[in-house]
Amino acid sequence: MDDTISIKITVADRPYPLRQPAAKEERIRSAAGHVNDRVMQYQQRYVQQDAQDALAITALQYMMKIMDYEEITGVFVQEMQQLDKQLEDYLRKVAD
């Protein structure tokens, strides 16, 4: 059973046809809306910029946010693993 659907989204005034799982349609449209909002902000702030320049800066900003998130979650995972090991060691000592 194939639950993919064809949708068309517009990013920076360019249409893109996509085939995606139906369950992701709302999320994809929301993401495209966020990108378009950010592109429009840059175009309004820097009148000389075309859509491609604004889209490039938008992509850079979102990638920086992703990298920050990955760094934070990486540290969190390491700390959780360390706490798990400490708890495991403690429980072994208590059990002996």
C-alpha cells in the first residue's frame, strides 16, 4: 500500500513538485512557509538582494541552527551515557 502523494510547494517563488508520504504533507508545507517567510524578510531588509541570495542566506542560517542543535544533543547524549554508567556501577555495588 503506497501512501505517497504528489504535492507542489513553492520556495522563493519557484514551484517544486514532490512525492512524499501523505502524513508529511502538512510538515513539508509548514517548512516551505517558514523558508519563504525568512526569504521575504531578507528581500525586504536588503532590497538589492534577489531571491537566490536570500535563499542562500536562509539555508545557511537554518544549517547553523541544525549544527548547534546537533552539538547540544551530542553533549546531552554523552552526559546521559555517563550518568547511565555511573548508575549501573552504583547498582552493581549495592547488589554485591
